[in-house]
Amino acid sequence: MNARSTPTRLVDAGTVGKEAPTAPAPRPWSLRSRLMWLAALTTIIAWLAGGVGVLIVTYNEENELYDERLRDVARLILAFADHEIEEIRQDGRTDGVHLETASTLDPRYAYQIWSKDGELLLVSHNASRKPYAPLQHEGLLDREIDGRPYCVYSLRSADGATLIQVAEDESLRSLLKPSLGLWGLGFFLVSTALLLLLNRWVFGRAIHEIDQSAQQLTNRSPHDLRPVRTDNPPRELQPLLNSVNCLFSRIQRTLDAERHFTAAAAHELRTPLAAVRMQAQIADRARSPQEARAALQGLVSCVDRASRMIDQLLTLAHVDSLAPNSNAFVPVRLDRVIEQVVRDLSHALKERNVNVDLQLDAATVPAIEFGVGALIRNLIDNALQHAARGGRVLVRTFAREAEVVMTVEDAGPGIPESERAHVFERFYRLPDSETDGCGVGLSIVQSVAAAHRAQVALDSVTRGGLRVTVIFPKARA
């Protein structure tokens, strides 16, 4: 049976049992290095592009200048051509050669004058006897004569009897002498170096504030939430610093609230837990079944109280997570939530023999249903705790303009005006309160109202007791 062979890896005996060395990971570039290299590359490219553009424009302008000069030479020679031809004929010469000097014609030019019949009438001493260009052509034309590039300009006289062709060696046209090129190269190198140094200085100053801010964040402890301070931050960095400092401030407030909540919750839970322990000890030491039954009933009552307190604490922690800009807002029928809460509390209402009167108009508000339910539950439960046995609690809802109003009234002792500013504080209880609450019910109400941008007001009713009014906006701004 044939088996597929597997490749064999040769291992050096000296490396057996040793971990193969790994190449160090490449160090990532810093933001400063990236910006500086990007600025340097951009500077060089822009400077090269600008230099090439200048050279192209200079070359074109140079050619235009020489072309115009060539036209002027042709027009000038043609203006005196008839006189020169006549003088040569009077001298009895037949070669048609005109001898120029440096003062009459630049040696870089050579010209020919032809008749309309194709007869050569006049030439310069350095000109060829063959036409530089076709005799029927007029204007500028690039030609190669004797292996060298020439620019030829052909111009016919006003009467059409003669045609002049002026040729100029294009190799003599360049204004960019080698010395000028060296000066340009030197200027380019020096200016590029200066620009790179300037970029390094500018980006160094700009990144300095970022480095300073990063250094502050790196060196501080995880519990240090002080604002980040810089000497002179650039305008573009200021929004980032403001956002970071604002985030630190919110985290600090959250941590302070959590510490306070944890400490207060632990303190509040000590009382019901101590009561549970005491009732359990009484039941354990009971001398008769009746004493044990009474102790167990007290134990159940203490457990109920602790359970209610824990529920309120968990609700408060959940309510704290509600944000005013939450995307969980949906249309909520306030009257239906109230009816459901009353059904959920029906057992407690029967135990205390308290009746709840509902006068509910259909009202819809944009809200988080859990939050609204927690608010209503705590208001009705608070009224239930303070109402006398056989008393009544009135819950009303109605709409007015852009608001939905809910009121909860009870016939209990009420809250003195001097205490109304403090009852919304967490774990605050009235000095003479006889209820089993832990002082977070109205705190939950206030937190939910703040999350929904609602208003909460406390006042007294004419028959005694407390009226709590909550005003919800119909539409969130």
C-alpha cells in the first residue's frame, strides 16, 4: 500500500531543546515621525512640481521670444532686400551673396531670398544654396539641416515677388546656461533643506502638546481622574482635550456615586439582616411551638423587608443607567402602565385595606417603559406605606397642551415643607418616619423624571396628606 510521504524537517542538534530566536517586532512609527515624513515628502514633491512648472513656462516663453525675434529679423532683411539686390547687380556680381558684419547681422542667423519663380536672389555668406524649406510654405518650421536642428521662418513680401527664409540654429537658443543650472540646483537644494527644517520645527511644536498630554495620561494612576492640562494647546487639539476632561469628570461623578451608593446600601442592609439574625436566634431558642411560630413570622417579615429594600436598591441602580438621550424611548400609554402597577400591588393593597381610585385619561408619552413603571410603582407604594388602614389613594392622569400630568394623592401625614427639598436625596428618611423603607423611593422617582425631562412637585392636599405631581413632555426636544 502506497502512503503519501510527509516532508522531513532537518533540525540542528545544537538547537534541540532550545527555543528558536524570534525576530523583534518592528517598532511602529510615532505620529511625529509619520507627520514629519509626510510633510517632507509633500514638500519635496510640491517643490519639484513647482520647479518643473517653472522650467516648462520658462522654456515656452524663451521659444516665443526667439520666434518673435526671428520674425523681426526676417521682416527687417526683407525691407532692405530690394536695395541690396540692386547694388549687387550694379557691381556686376552674379553670386547674389551679401557679406554681413557683426553689426549688421548676428552670425546665428542665415537667410535666403527667392523670387516667385524659384530663383535665388540673395543669400547671407553663411547660408546654403538649397532652400531651407519648401518654397510654398510660409511661417515657422522646424527642420534638420546638415544633421543639426534649425528653426526656419518663411515670409513673402507684400507684392508676392520675393520669399525670404531665415534659419536659426536651435542649439544656440537656450538661455539656461550650465552655470545658471548649477545655481538653480543649489537654490533648490538649499531651499528644500530650509523647508524641511521649518516643517520639523512646526510639527515639533504642534506635536509637543500631544506628547505632553499623552505623558500626563501615561504617568498617572488608574484612580487619578484630574483634568489633562497643557500649556498652550493648538485650537485643533482643544476639542479633544475638552472631551477627555469631560469624560474624566463624568467617570469621577459615577465613581463617587457608586462609592456613596455602595456605602449607603451596605449601611441600610445591616438593619434588616440584624433583624433576620435576631428572629432566627429567637426561633432557635423558643420554648414552645407558639414562640417558635411567632419568631418565624417575625423572620418572614424581616426577610420581606430586606427583599423589598434590595429590590429598591437594584431598581435605583438600574434607573441610574437611564440616559436622557437614550434610543430606547418609545410611545408609552401612561394609563395602562398605572393599571398594571395597581394590579401588581393588589396583594399589598388588600393587606393594608387601602383602596386606589383611578381617574385616568388616555395619555401617551415618549418614554422608557421600565423607567415609567418604576416611577409609578414607587409613587403608589410610597402612598400605600403612608396611608392609614382603610384609607384611599387617588391617581389621576390628564393632558394639557404639550404636557401629560400625573398626580398621586394619599391621606397620610404628608411631608413638611422644610423637608421637601431633602426627600429626593438617596437614603434620606424623615426623622419621625415609622415605615420600613430605606429612603430611595423618591430618589428613584427623581432619577426617572430627570431621564425623561419631566418635572416633579410635592404639595399638600386639603384633606391632609401628600400630592406628588409629575409633568411629562409629550414630545422630547
